[in-house]
Amino acid sequence: LIVTVFKNSPASIAGLQAGDEIIEIDGILTKNYTSEEFSNLVKKSNKDSFELKILRDEEEKKVILKRSIVTLDSVSSKIYEKKFNSTTSAND
């Protein structure tokens, strides 16, 4: 089951979506594969592209996934200073 598809990744370009279930890769049934087993299958291959059969909303679809280097944006952060308003009561 695809959990996340990164923007501009091969999966995104192929049209894969979070929630899609990959049931075949190049004719090999992968429906019960763990993510690690699926990853190893792809990593060990010398192919530049793969034909995936996916299940989306109870409909089977075929997509071509092209291998490429994925660059993810790094996360940046900024610390904001909290500003508090003080109030006084008439009893102070």
C-alpha cells in the first residue's frame, strides 16, 4: 500500500497516489509483499522502468514507473519569539 507520494518523484510522475495498492511489478505478483520486499525487488533490477499493476478504488490500472534519482527538499524551520500582552486588573 502506498502511504506517501513525494512531489515530482517517479511515483508522482507515473500518477501513483497514496492509497494505491501495488499488486504486480513486471508480471510478478507483489500483493502480499512488504515494503522492504518490494524495494529489494526494484533495487536489484537493472531495468530503467517497470510496469506496475495497481489497485485503486477497486479498479486495476497499469502504470509505467521510470527509475530516476529522487531529490527531496530539506526541512527548514524558524523560531518565532512569543510576545505576551500583560493586563492589569483594577485590584492591582
